[in-house]
Amino acid sequence: MAYSDKVKDHYDNPRNVGSLPKEDPAVGTGMVGAPECGDVMKLQIKVNDQGVIEDAKFKTFGCGSAIASSSLATEWVKGKTLEEALKIKNIDIVQELNLPPIKIHCSVLAEDAIRAAIADYYKKKGNVGSVGEGSGSGKNA
Amino acid sequence: MVKLPIYMDYHATTPIDPRVLDAMMPSLTNEFGNAASRNHSFGWKAEQAVEAGRGKIAELICAEDPKEIIFTSGATESNNLALKGVAEMYREKGDHIITMVIEHKAVLDTCKTLERQGFRVTYLPVNRDGLIDLKELQGAITDKTILISIMTANNEIGVIQEIGEIGKIAKQKGVIFHTDASQAAGKIDIDVRNLGVDLLSLSGHKMYGPKGVGALYVRKKNPRVRLASQMDGGGHERGMRSGTLNVPGIVGLGKACEIARSEMKEESKRLFSLRERLREGLSKELDEIYVNGSLAKRLPNNLNISFAYVEGESLLMGINEEIAVSSGSACTSATLEPSYVLKALGVGEDLAHTSIRFGLGRFNTEEEVDYVTKRIAETVKRLRSLSPLYEMAKEGVDIKNVQWKKE
């Protein structure tokens, strides 16, 4: 399979790899996918008092497109408010990375990971339900 | 300095041995006759070349008579002809066929077609090593069983079945025994007489011959196996496979068989030591890697390993500009489904997604093996540093107990 240059770039130089302390109340953790499906993404955000995502980290088990999608997602959420981050759609990731149809699920997973991380953050704050469907899988962390 | 890219996918296909190409050149150029032209020297020459090739193939697998070799376009066609040809010919005798779950698609899909035509097919399971249980085979045979089709060596994991034992069981029960030997022919000793094989498929391009040519061994005596032809035409190949013979291909296949026969012993020793060098090198560099299938009952040139916590395709992406290997099955890696062969062994789907198949061959060197070891190890380590699963495993979380949210 031929990968786009952007996918290769994220694969070769993934942005924001790592982990944030998941017990930190300012940190939201989203873990989506499953090992038997060949894709697991962990995306974490650190949110400041103004509701702005000031840091984001990821780790991904999956193909090059999955790695690139989650790497891109961390880049995009950084500096955004939670509301803005929720507006990131999988199709934006598909377009930015030129993902072929067979890899669209990678972008869907990245969108889910963002939502799950934000949901986890809200849950910790005692404010459940603001994210809508697609949320609530932070329990894996 | 090693020359890149390195080819280590010899189960998929092999390059033509230069000696094979040399042997083929006359029939690709001046000696272009049709082997069925009975009345001029061009035809006679072509026929001679074909018969010489037939003889060499017969010798490689210890067939009694070169006439038992039928030329085809490759092992897929040989498998189709064997299964459909027997099914059609012996339909009145019975409607039951036995095969196993880790056969190549050329056998499995042919069986599916036969099922649609009303035949019943038993797909024997395999154990963790990738081997069928002979008692189970015996138990599956009924008075309606007309054919057993069990491959000699598997294309993904290289595991070699107990062909001689299966042959014995087939003889006792009077059932025809076919084996797909595409991966095994020219790599390990095959003696159709001793093994009790009645039909055997092989392919040119898996053994340093050209693509587009293969053969089917069809036993003539004890028992005489008859096949309904699947291709109508001029009645070539004793009526079993019509179509003008692929003379250059046949000459090439013959030469490939001749080389394999005279060099097999040395070559398999060399490939085995390269394979072990690769396996030991990787084991030294990396924890949590698992060989899929029996290591003892395996082709000398095959290694199929799961690199836990690293998805196979991402691993290939890190190396595939320099190294040619396969993830999962080469045939199914476009589908994103993990390999059905590994699933059948009971390899968890999580580990099945992390498997790589290495196929070593005639032109690989120690330097190449060392280079591949180094690059694979580096890439696995880098991807594990990105892997949430590796992180969890190192924290002591049992990944199997996690409630994953499946998409």
C-alpha cells in the first residue's frame, strides 16, 4: 500500500508521543479501539483553567495511518478550547492525510479518541454528558 | 555494504535462477515450435524439450512414469483440476471431501465451489503447532469419502504435515490423496511412491522457475487416478488439460526441478542456518516475540513471528523501502483481516495482527539476515515506544482482561 507523504511524515516523526499522568484532574484520557481489531489509540489532553487544551499526548497500536491520524489529532487539539476540539471531524483528518477509503476507520478512531479524552476530562470534573455520543470509553485507562 | 532492497518473501514468489533462464532461451527464441505439431522439426524439437522437462519433474518427486506429470498454468490450476476433476469423475462413488482449515485459498475456495454443487466437505482443524490430528482424519472418513486434500507445507507458517501417515490412511480406506506441494517441492524430499500420494500440485515460480507454469502429478498405477478435464480443447496432456503447451515454461520448470534435486540438501542446510540466525538474532534483541506454528516440523526457510504490541502493517511501513517481507498472509493483507491460518492455530487476534512472515531463499546472504535483524529490531522497539499496549503490559496490566470498546 502506498502511503501519502503526510502519513509517512507523521509515521517517521510522530508528534506528541507519550503519556500524561492520568490521575491528574486536569488530564482527560481517551482509549479507543481494541487489540483484536488491530487498532488501539490512547489520546490524552491536559486542560487549563480557561478550558483550553494546553498539552496533548498519544500512543497508538495500529497501522501507519492510525499512527498518523492520532499524531495529527494531538497537533490539532493543542491550543484549542474543548468546544473547538469537539468540532474536529474524521473527514478533516481524511482530507489532511489523503487517507484511502480502506483507512477511513483510522480517522474515525482518532475522532473518537478526542471525544473520549474530553468526556473523561468532563467526567472527572463532574460534568458528564456534554460530549454526546462517542464518549465514555475513557474507562480503559 | 548490503544491496537494498533485500528480498525475503520467497514464499510469495522466487526470482528465476539464471541457469533456468539460460535453459529457457532457445524455446523463447529460435525453437518456438508447437509441441503438438507432429509433422515438422520445429514441433519435434518442442516435444523433445517438453518431454525432457516432464522427466525432470517426475524425478524430483520420484514419480514412476513421466506420463504421470500433467502441465498446468500453476498450482492454483493444479489444485482446481485435482479437486474438481476427482469430484466430477468419482461423484457416483461418493460426495465427501476432506481438507483442512489452513489450506491455501486455491483449495479452500475450490471446496466452497464444490459445496455449492452439492458435495460435502470436512475442514479438519489444526492444533497449536499447525498440524492436523491423524485420528481425527481417520474418524472423518466415511464410505462416501472420495478425496483427501492436505497440503505438504503451509505457505504462511511453513509447517509440514505428516504426509506419509496421511498417505497410509488414505490407502487403507481406498481414498484418493491430493497434496498441494507448492511450498515444499524443491525444498524438502518428496517421494510420491513412499508417501502414498496420488495427486500432487506444484508451481514453477515458487522454486526459481518462471511464473505461469505448474504441474499436477496424477498417479497411473495403484490406484489409477482419473480426472474429469476442466478445460475443453485439443485433448492435450492425456485429455486432462487441453491447451498448447507452454514450452519455455515447461523447460524452465524442468530445469528448476533438476537444480532443486541436485542442490536441495546443501541448500536446505544453508537456509536452515540463515533462518536460525534470523530467529536467534531477533530473540536476542527483542522480548515478547512468538514463533507461529511448530518450529521442528517446518520448512527450513520459513519464519513466521508475532511481535507483540506492534501492528504488522506499521512494522512493514518502517522497513518496506529496504526489506520485502509479508504481514499476515500475502493474499489477505489487503483486507485488514488477520490471517485465517494464524486464527486456526489459536493465535489470538491481537497477536495475529502483529505477525510477519519471512521467507528465505537461494539468493539471501548472512549479511542480509543481519541487516534485516537489525532493522526489524530497531523498528519494533521504536513502535513499541509508541504502543499503548506495550506501556500497559509493562505496567502489569493484562490486556486480555481489559474491556475494550470495539468499533
